[in-house]
Amino acid sequence: MTQLTARTPSRPHVHGIFDKTTWTVTYVVHQGPGTACAIIDSVLDYDPKSGRTNTGSADRVIDYVKSNHLKVAYILETHAHADHLSAAPYLKQNLGGKTAIGDHILRVQDLFKGIFNLAPGCKTDGSQFDHLLADEEVFQIGDLHGKVLYVPGHTPACVAYEIGDAVFVGDTMFMPDVGTARCDFPGGDAKTLYASVRKLLSLQPQTRLFMCHDYPPNQREIAFETTVAEQRERNIHVHDGISEAQFVEMRTQRDSTLEMPVLILPAVQINIRAGELPPKESNGVAYVKIPINAL
Ligand SMILES: [Fe+2]
């Protein structure tokens, strides 16, 4: 007798590399030495005081990929980050792979092109990325199956990546004792984030969830892996029983107390270009703009 059973998702190896300057976790997802991998949310170090970039964080990723003989299939972003610069172009140059982001990035490009009054040559068609991913789109990392989950709210273009039994949630939720991401950047919306979080929390309870950041309270060690079940039970902002209205009220009140991230102005200008610096001016130097009283 033949029995039909639900397909068990594969359990990829997930290596997190924590950047302590921006509290960001870069992930390398793979199935063991010598296999294909995806890199998610890389960091190019940037010192806002001097305007200097540095590849220390990205080089840690390169070292890990090379020492495990991994072949990079994708260099993914969950969204256009406001707190760090992406190292995608540097990683692509050194490791290969296709850069990709959610296809709603066009809206974010358009929004910030207006805010920064970027030159007409700065395209808002997403063409800076090798591939734009639609909601529910599936992709392959060697034998691993990946799927895109559109989860807007923190920004209008956020996506999460479901790869085997692991989901990379980007800036939707943080660890249960930290809560959720802010929704007050241009195009952000707390009600929309609530719906996105509930969508993620409707996945199987044992699904592993990997955070894009950790901001540990008190003396807790850095942590960035949890599960759907744990978030539903303990997340301080969105555990089961918190209504949309309660969440929106809490999020809106809290966001009104937050300062802008230190790197939002350089980070967004560079990240909407898929991590490429703005074109060099006639003296060979690239510049970022600071809009006065615009944010
Ligand atoms: Fe973010």
C-alpha cells in the first residue's frame, strides 16, 4: 500500500556572522562543505566620522565560504537596510553569485530618489540587482529549495526567505525578549507589519526563525535563532493574543521615541543601488548627500 506523506523540509546548515558595530547578523546557508550556498544580509563596514569603508565584516564571510569550499548561488537582501551598508558588490566580485532583493524595491528606490533628489541617471527599475524576487517565488541553492515571503511593514519592500525549515525574517521580528522592528521609516506601516508577522507566525511551530539583528537586553548573550512556537508564546510585542490595534498603538508610541539610525542617510543611498557607491565625481571621489530637514 502506498502512503502519501507530507514532504519534510530539508534542514540546511545556517552559519550566522554577527557584526557588533551594527548588531547585524549575516547568514551563510548551505548543506555542508562543497555545496552551494546563499549569503543573506551582508555588511560593508562604514565609519560615519571619516566616511571610510572597510571590508573586515565581509572578509569574515569570504573566509567562511572559502574554507568550506562553498559555491555562492545568491547574495540576498531582506530589504534596503537603514543601519548598515550592504557588501553585496564586494562579495560578488570575490565569490560570484547573483544579487537579489524583493521586487517591491522599486517603490523604495522611487521614494528615496525623491528624498535625496538623486540624479536622473539613478534608475528606479531595480536593474542594479541581478534578480528581483516576487512574493512566493521559488529559487534553488543547489539542492536546497528557497521561497520568497513578502513581509512589508518595516519597509514597503521587505521579504523573508524560507529555505528548507529555516526562515530568515529580516526586520520583522527580533528575538522574543526584544520584540519587533520599527515602522516609522518612509513607507513603513505598523498595521502592515502586524499582518506580515502573523503570516510568518502561521508557519509550522517548529520552523526555525533567524533574526537580522539582535539588541540583547540586560546581560543576555547575543542570540539570533528562535522558532515560530517560541515567538507565538513569548515575543513581547506579538505573542498570541496581541490584537492588531494593541500592536499598532504600542509600535506607534514606541517609534515616536526612537532616533534615526546613525547610518540611515549613507546606508539607504547606497543600498538602493544594491550596495554600489554613488558614481565618482570629477575628482575621483564618491559622495553621499545629507538632506536637511527632510527625514
Ligand atoms: Fe532594517
